[in-house]
Amino acid sequence: MIRLTLFAAGAALFLLAWLFLIPVRELPVFETPTRVEPAKTPGDSEHWVSNSETREAHSATLAMAGNTPVAVWYGGTEEGHRDVALFISSFDGHQWTRPDRIMDRAMAENGLDRYIRKVGNPALHVWPDGAVGVFFVTVSVGGWAASSINYMESKDYLHPGDQAPLWTKPVRLTTSPFLNLSTLVRNPAITHPDGSIGLPVYHEFIGKFAENLRLSRDLTVLDKRRISWGTDTLQPSISTISETHAVSLLRHAGASPTSVQVSSTTDGGLNWSEPVSTGLPNPNSAVAALNLGNGKLLMALNDTGDGRHRLSLALRPLDGSGPWQVFHTLEEADTDPESHEFEYSYPTFSQHGEDIHLVYTYNQVRIKHVRFNLAWLNASLK
């Protein structure tokens, strides 16, 4: 009887602690784009971000610093080579500035105080205080499956004064309990009203799967949630739909035929649905998505069964009430003879008002920038 009474008392105390002492977790909320109305006159232009400063250039990331597009990418002899470095440039409305080298293998070694074998994908984020932040991948041992995420930032990149922009010493993020390995970045972060961000990340060790890593402004890991499971989805591109609703488009690295996958959340990113096919082909290649602020979701993709020789744009209603519609081809190359290789890949979007900016890899030798407005997009649909 005494044991039963003690058990009941203990259970009651636990219940009281659960109800009153343990804080109730609030549902996370997303920041969403404001409504944008198109101009009357269609407009579009093309520009080169890089100009063959390196033998190869790849995996550009893009963000708006106020009304200024900023891009970061990696370049070197080839992917994974010891001479690969990160470069940054900004667009003044007419042309891109001369690229500046901001990180390479030796700089990463010195800053992180550890051996670095190679540098990989960057992901750019501009904070509300104006700091330009760069998340980037490094590998110390093995291949990309042994990657880690690192971070550095500049508070004066766009306004350096008389001196060169100052970049902070890189820091290595702790994102995985397994030796802190196999976390990579590719696409830009989404934002929350409290100043935290949701950084799309993915894993390649044993399996291939996507996650959303929530970080505070001081880079504290607040949460990490699985977007997908298994061995064939990676490089998530997340677009917010409402305060609690977001969708993630995923690169499909599974068995043929492959297609762009999509997952969604309706509780602020706490839980994500099992990825399903969009019906659009995906030759194991990166995709990009953007909520246009006009009721439409925009995607850039390689809509081919094999190869990255065509880069296209597709649209669907934001609420998912209609199918994806491929409506414009940005680049396409004749792949004959087969000995010729063409690649227009790794797209990234950013938007300022009605102006949409897109950067992507052009044949792995340069980074290209395409700018268009909503009026141009509407005209292309007709």
C-alpha cells in the first residue's frame, strides 16, 4: 500500500512538472515572401559572374544583400582538387565585380586548426544585420561522405572602405553525433521571425537523405529535422508557403528513372512528409525553388532523363492545386557527338521585388547569371 501511494505521489509530481515546470515548445514559424505585383514591361538580361579565372567553376550560391545580388562559388582545376577555392562577387546592376578569393584549403587549415584535404559546396546567407555569411563544406579524410560544415562572415563586404573586406576566422559547426561527419550544404537558408534560420543540409554517409538544420544567429544548433530517409534524396531546396507550411524539392539519386522529389511540412518544419515524385525528370542533378510571391512556385531543373545539357524553368500553383508546367528552356545543347559534354546545372534563385535572379554552372567553366522580372515570366507562359 505504501509503495502504491509513493508511486501515485511520484506520478502526480511528474505530471505537475510536465505541465508547469517544463516549458511548452512553441510551434516554429517561417518568414514568407510579401505579395509582388508584376510590372507592365517584360525585362530580362544575361551576365557572366565568372570569367574563366579557374579551369572549372561550379556550385554557385546566391543571396540578396539589400538590393545587391551576391554570389559565391568554388573554382579550381576540377571538383575535389587541392587547389579548389571559394570566390565571391557582387552585381552592380550592369556587371559583376572582379571575383575575390575568400577561402581555400590552406586558409581553411589555418583557420580551423585541422588538416583539410579539399573544399566544396558553399551556401550563402545575408543576415538582417547586413553580415554576409558563407557556410561551406570541407573534407579532411576520404570523400564527400566525410564532409563537415564550416562558417565565416564579413560585416563589411559591400562597404569595405579603404581596406579589403574583413572575413572572420572560419568555425566548424557541430551537426552530427557520428564524429561530426557527413553533413553538406548546397542551397540557401530559410528565415524565421526570431532571427534564426533553417539551413537545408544533406548526408551522404551510407545513405543519402536531407535534413533541415535550425541555427541561431550565433550558430547554436537549435534543432535538426529529417526531411527524407533512405539512400536516394539529397540537396533540399526549401521554399516557405505560409508561417507553418513549406515545401522541399529534392535531387533524386536513386535508381532510374529518376524524378524531382517533393516533401512538405505544415507544422513549421517539425515534421516532413515522405517525399513523392513531382513527375518531372531529374538526372541526379540539383534543383532550385522559389516562392515568387504571386501565388506561384518556380523551379529550375535539368528536365532530361540523362545528362545536364538542358536547363529549364517550371511553375505550379503555390497551393499545389495544379501540376508542374515546364514553360521555358534557358539552355540546351545538342549532345551529338556523344564525346561532347555539356552541362548547365546547379541553379540557385534569389529575388528582390519583382526581379528574379538565377545563377548556374555553365559547362563547368563559368558561372552565368540570368535576370528576369515577373512580367517576362508571365509573357513566357503565353
